Amino acid sequence: MTYETTETEHRLVELEPSEITEKLTNTTSELYAKFFRGLGDPTRVRIVRLLLERPRTVGELVDILGSPQGRVSSHLACLRWCGFVEGVREGRNVTYQVTDERVRALLETAHLLLEENAQRVASCFIIDARDC
């Protein structure tokens, strides 16, 4: 078995241990932020919540959301790419569903946090100012 190192790994070898830890921590933080940005759009959150109720087709989501099909498909692509949902082809239709129960737990945890902090989150002007 051979193992080829990546350019990133080569660069990490040249760093001091404390610099490696910092670099990995920054990368992990960026990945966490990107993960949460996957749910950082109200339409994507609505889609996930609807899919937690039951699997749905794009057409059903378009009807419920009142958004154009292209926009719903783009949101679904983002959610699929991030691993929040998956599509199952059934003939000409694709039915989307949440397949990992941890997504439900994530939204339930957010709900519990919002029960105590909704007013503070709603009034946060810093997040809105950055268009996060």
C-alpha cells in the first residue's frame, strides 16, 4: 500500500507543532461554519422541516413554499451536498428525504435554544449586517 501526501500535508510538516494545531483548528472552525451555513437560509430550514414530516418531491415543495422550481432545486442541491437530505429517483420524479435522525436532533436542539434566546437572536443586527 502506498500513501501519497497532499500539498496541505507537506505544508503542515514544515510547521511547528503549535502552528499545526492552530492551522487545523482554523480549518475545523471554517468547516463548522460552512456546515451551519447550509442551514443558514430560511427556505432551506423550511425545506428540512417539511422533509422531517415526510419525504416530498420537488413539485410538492414548490407548491408549499410558493418558490420557483429552480430556486427550490438549488436549495435542495445545497442540502444534498452538505448531507442534510438525499434524493431517491422514482421514475421521472425525485423524492427528497432526511435520512439521518441527527438532523432532527439538530433542529430540536436549535428549537430549545431559541425558546430561551429567540428575542436576542431576532434582534442581533451583527449577523444581518454581514449577510450570514
